[in-house]
Amino acid sequence: MKEQYGNNWLQNARLGLQEYHIEGNDLNWNDPQVVLKLISDNWNHVFRVRQKFDRIEKSLMSEL
């Protein structure tokens, strides 16, 4: 995320995960649903392109 969005990556993550905010602007990074939603929402622009993940990883992430 940082490689794609630079220093603004956390702000971008917060915008997409507003329903998961707890205690102000802190995200519950220990909640797997938060991390999986972040990955899913940014799959095409970050994880598929930058990390070169393919359909197998996407399917596994979707199943989780």
C-alpha cells in the first residue's frame, strides 16, 4: 500500500474502511475482516499489480 500510495496509504485505507474505525482514527488491525477488506478493495491497484498475485491468491483471500 505504501509503495502504491506513498505516505498517504493510511489515509486511503481509512477512507475505505470507515465502518471499521475504532477509538478515533485507529483501525483494528488485529481484526482479520479489516485486513481482508483492505486487500479486497485494493486488489487490482496494489496487490495484483505490485505483488504479482494471481487468481489463486485472490480466490483464497475471497474464501477467507
